Amino acid sequence: MSQTESRKRRRSGSPPGAHCFRMTPEKRVSLVRLKSSYWDWAVEDVCCFLRSQGFEKFEQCFRDENISGTTLPYLTASDLEQLGVSTLGERVNLIKCIDTLWQKPLDVKVFNDPIHGHIEMHPLLVQIIDTPQFQRLRFIKQLGGTYFVYPGASHNRFEHSIGVGYLAGQLVKALAERQPELRINHRDILCVQIAGLCHDLGHGPFSHLFDGKFIPLTRKDSKWKHEDASLTMFEHLIRANGLDGVLTNYGLELPDDLVFIKEQIGGPIPDARSNGEGCSTNCSVWPYKGRPREKGFLYEIVANKRNGIDVDKWDYFARDCHHLGIRNNFDFARFIKFARVCEVGKKKHICTRDKEVADLYNMFHTRNTLHRRAYQHRVSNIIESMITEALVLADPYIEISGTDGNFYQMSTSIDDMVAYTKLTDEIFQQILNSSKPELKPAQEILNNIICRKLYKWVGQTQPEAETTIPAEEINELNHQVAAAIPSTPLDVQLTPGDFIVNVIQMDYGMEKQNPINKVRFYCKNNPNQAFKIRKDQVSQLLPERFTEQLIQVYCKKMDERSVEAAKKHFVQWCINRNFTKPRDGDVVAPELTPLKPDWNNSESDSDDSASESGPFSDRVNSHKAKTQLFKESGNSL
């Protein structure tokens, strides 16, 4: 094949080596007779493969050297030259065909996904999927308590993980096809796909509820995160199912590739530096052990610590929007089309075209929209608080069998992966239907959720601009609300235990920073030169700030008088703390809101309420009436 023809085929978008599979019906029939697993091929099976790919003249060379399926995938260009493949072009084409055995094996499985359509999964990925540790994700809701608000949000971590593994493969393969000089090999591709597939193995019941609310209350000295459990569960998955040999059969090199997979999920391993300390990706010392600096861009695919643009977000944007009934404004397929690796300083990063900058702002706006409308929905948040309260009450009485027959509570199961594998959303029904008398208080709370007897909404507010509530103060906020007794007499006395105060951090994923400042772009005229695009070069209508706190307050007492009193406490607290005015403040506490003058300053050019009463408004209304009369009579003032 000529170089010109080869370039034309690469531009057409076909994957590396795809041209090798254009074969006659006779050759296809001979290939079908081969065993599905190439490492089971005998010498004659390898010769059959060569014949099917149009390399008949090299059959005898392979036969003489006794090349079987266990040797074939490891052949290099120099090995082929020694075998008698003399021309460079033939060696390159034969290597491409052999490489397809890694990424396009004969026994791929097809998954019909509602988001990505029919997707092919490498048999190694399928073997990982078909383990108890991965199948556990079928029973963990992707959006936790949000399912109690959005009936369509019934999807689980299982399908999300498959989607992320698929998208990770799509992006890394696109980069490999577009830029052969990056030397992305089959090991890189498989490791990136496995990392995408296994990145959420460590999620507990109701997803982020477990590590965000339950564990901080039951293991107060622990800094445990679900990413930590994902790494431990991945190790347990490989060990418990004896997959080390399978990984090796598919060409992975252990332990280096296992380290690379884990680094993609959890970031640099702490012992990556000689002093035993971790290191950020901006450190002058390369913090990763799995891949060298030249392939550092591979760490930006599954969990991008640099700017947050990664395939994990792309899948949950599309999947969550689909199930929630919310429009997704970001097209990840377009980003993949324009993705390119450029050198920035001494590192290589994934960049995109300059014309895509507005779409990236849309991506983070979509993230913000999902948090406001679904993830931080006021009802789903209080339901998750109630579930957390029930789990905390039930924790001492739950027994989960683990390693060597030892029993663990929910809070301690994170220390034993055998026990943790058995902990899923089903714990809700297990508590609800238990006959243990010790679980009665937890059962009452869960029954209230089922019957929709929820803690009552009091209101939402925000700290003033540029100020935030520190983490150490959050646990004291319910005491502050209870102590904010309004001057008007109340016939109900409320205690700190009657209030739940949730402080929610809303941002674009990087706290106060604009994540687009961490993105680099290239232009059509020079695709190898990366540059930054400032916000003022994009639009004057983009956000000025990229973080804020929302404060949501609930009352545990459900009678009308208590809720009315709780709302007055809340409004008085907002006045005391100089927070923003609650949206319904004038309705629930009309006697309190005038006490704060800046709450009553109008920001509009006209005030409808002022124009509808008073002597001045009478004159205005009279003038409007006369004007209308003259217009109807065809005259003008």
C-alpha cells in the first residue's frame, strides 16, 4: 500500500489496522474457524490468520519458527525482520494487523446502551464486568436519594461505569489515530479503558450519601473517600477472581500497568516520591509511576485533575440528563473530534480547538444546572439527610460477614472488601423489613420517607458576596438558628435538634477558579502550538464568580405552628448573619423583613408595588388613563 493511500485511509477515520480486515468471503470463512482466544492458537491457526490477512508468503517463515498464538501478539518490527519480512511497509502493515488482536479480538461483546448505542467491549473488560465486585454496582443508584424526587432517575453505577469505560476508549483511540507520534500502544488503551470501567467501584449505598454524609458521622476521624475504596476494591477484584494471568495474556505488564490504572482513578500514589509525600500534577518532580511524563496526557482522560474535563463527566451529563428529563447542552463527540495533544511547557496536555471555548463554558454551565435542579434539589437533600439519620441509628445493629467469617458494621465494612462487596442500596429494605427491635427508630424514619412524611422545608439563603461559612462552623449552624428568636412573641419553643442546616458548595468544579483557565487551545493554522483564551476574549456575559454557598434549612417538627415558628427563626437568623433575603421572607415574616433596610432596596428601575398605591400613584394612574383615552380617540398628548 502506498503512503498516499495509507494517509487517505487514516483521514477517513478508520482505526489503526482496519484496512487489514478487508478480506474476501473465502478468507473470512477461514478466519471464522479460528479459536476465539488468540492465545489458544496453534502454529497452523497463526498461519490461517496470516492467510486471512493477505500475508500468505510469510506462512512458512512463521511455521519454521514455530510461532503460536502466545507469541504472535508480542512480535516487534525487528522480530519480523529476522523472520524474513524484509520490507518496511510489509512489517508495518503486519504489525498493525497483529495489534488488532489486542483491541479488536474475535470475541468482543456488544452492549446496547441507551446513551451510546451499540458499543463493543474488549473481552478483558467483559471479564472484569462479570465479577461480583463489579456486578455489585447494579444495586447502587447513580443519584442516590434523587430517585425519590425524579421517578426516571433509576439508573445505577453499573451502566455509568460501562459508559465511562467506553468513552475512555473512544478518546484515547482517537488520539492514537490522529497523532501516531504519541506512541499510544495497546497497553495504554486497555489501561485507560479499565480505569474508566473501575473508577466507581468504591461507591457505597446511595452513592455520594455514603462517603459524603454517613461516614463523616460514624467515622469522624476518617478522611475516607469512595476513590480510596475504588482502589482497594480494584485490587480485591483482580486478586479474588485470579485475573493477573488474564491481564498478562492480553499484553499488560504487571505491576506497572496496575499502578497506572490506580493512578488514573485516585491520582498520584503517595510513595511516588522518595520522601513518601504526595505531589500535585504541577510539581516539578513527575509524581506518577505508571507512565512517564511524555504520556502524562493519559491521566487527563478518566479523572482530569487539571481542569475537570474528562469522560466521567461526559457520561454522567448525558446519562443523568436523559433519565432526569433535562436537556444536555454539551456534545462530547464534538470534543473528541477536535481533541489533540500539544506540548505546554515541558508537559503534554489534551487541548481542543479555539472555536470550542464557548462549548466548554456550556459544559460547566450544564454541570451547575444539574446540581441546582437535581443533585442539590431541596427535597432530595432532605430525603438523603433522613436516610443518613436512619443508617446512623441502624449502624450498631447491622452485621455483614467478611473475611474469615468476621462481622462488620456498615461503617467498618470499608475496612474489608469482602464485607463491603455485600453493602448496597438493598440495606434500605433490609432495615425496613427487619424484625430486630433495635432497628425500630431507623424503620420509623424510612417509613416516613416511603409515606412522604418528610422534614419540612424552611428556606434557603446565601452568605454575602466573597464570604463563606468555614467547615468547622457548619455543625453549629442549627444552634444559631434555634437561638435566633425574633422580637415578636412565638408560642412554640424550638431547640437546635429541631433544625437541619445543609451548606452546599456550588462551583464549576475547581472552587473559586475558572476551570477554562486551565485548558489550552490550538488554532487551525498551527495545531501544534497551545495557548490560553481569557474569559474576556469569549464573551462579556460569562460568570464573574465561579463559586458560591447555598444554605438550606429544614425543620424536623412537622406541625403547622412549629414550621411557621421555624421560618421566623430562619428569617431572624438571616438578619443577624447578614445573609441574603429568603425568597418568601416578606410572606412568612412580614413583620421582620422591614427591620433590615438593604433587603427593601429595589434593584429595578420601577417598583410595581409602589406604583399601585399612594397619592403619587393616583396621579400616575390618572395620567395613564388619559393617555389611553387619547390613543383610542386617535389623538396624542
